[in-house]
Amino acid sequence: MIKELSDFKIHLSSPISLLVEWNFKLSVIHIKSLQVLKNQLLKKDKDIQYLTLAFNTLLVKYKNLDIDILKKENQIKSFINSFDTKNIENFKNRQFKIPVCYEYGLDLKHISNQTELSKPEIIQLHTEQVYSLFFIGFLPGFLYLGDVDKRIQVARHQTPRQKVEKGSVGIAENQTGIYPMSSPGGWQIIGQTPVELFDVDQNPPSPFRPGDKIQFYAIDQSEFDRLKNTEISIEKFKHND
């Protein structure tokens, strides 16, 4: 058992759901641990309808309205306390390389002014890093990735834009993220990817999972247009298994 995993609380979220909350600073090893724990718990308990994993929480939703929720709480406590961390070693990180057109970086100039770095330097620092996928939210399919190089960490906009284009890649402090659809948003937009990252007609609609590794690479506008007008599976951008 990783020490920090034993420091948790369980809250009643609804008559048929429980929220497990851990007290730790997020790291790659914690992402792996929670992902493996989630998969094992889902296999072990057939009463579970679905599990939702976030930074340091796990929502457990049960199928039946007549479930004994207190019994389930005790089962989860026992399961976590006896969790075998050896399985973490078998958890394989998948890596994706995602193209980004930085010519669509609406806030590149602003980031340059804040960091006193040139646009090429910002792009280089953004593409050099291999990011870990922490979790998926606030929009369906929105990827929270970290950690961003300290030299290009910038705060969110004080006033969010009313519309951020689908595929926009943003920075907010130590995280970078991808908007899977057009929506309001306050992240500093550094570029845009033409790749379809979320499709409600697919199962699952997002091909990503916490613990995945993602690296960006720069493309120009002509390549952006070519990829945008070509039906390409996200599997093409998977670097390894």
C-alpha cells in the first residue's frame, strides 16, 4: 500500500453512490495507483454501475436503489486497505503525440509578454514536455495534463472567453488542456489541434484514460487544414502501447 492511499475518507454522495476522497498531492504514481484501484474495484463488485475518477476522488455509483450503502462503504474501506500495489507495476502507460498548430495561439503574444520569452521559445518548451493525463472533465473529454514547464506557466484569464474553439490547447498555471468541443473557457490559448479527441458515437467516446502520456508537436496551417479535412483515427497518433 502506498502510504498516501491509506489516508482517505468516504462520503455519502447519494442514496446509491459514495465518494472516496484522498489527501495527497497529485503525482504520476498516484494516478497509476487510482487507475489500477478503479479497475480492480469495478471487476470485484458487480453491483457497481460506473466509477468516475478525478484528481484525488473516486465516485462509486451503484445500480440498485435498494443497495445497502453502509455495507458497500465498509467493503470499499476494506478493499482500499488491502489494495495490492504490485499490480501498479503492470499498468502500461500509453503515449500519444498530438499535432498542434500554434499559429492559432490566441494568447501566445500575451504569454510572451508575461514570461518574457519569444513565441518560438514558448512553443519549444510546450512541445518538449511529455505530459501525464491527470483526469478527464470539466467538459466531456476535456484533458487535464501536467506538469507545464514553470517558465511558461500563466494564470487563467480573469474573464473567460464566451467561446473557445473546439481543439484549442490552453495553459492554466501548471496544467495544459485540450477543449474537445467549443465552449466558454478561461485558459490561455496557445494553439489548436485538428484531431478529433471526443466522439459520442464511439464507445468509449474518449480514447484516453488517466495515466496516459501526451506530447505535442507543431504543425503549420496547411497541415492543420489537411488533417482537419481527413478522417483519421486517434490510434494513428498513439506512439506506443
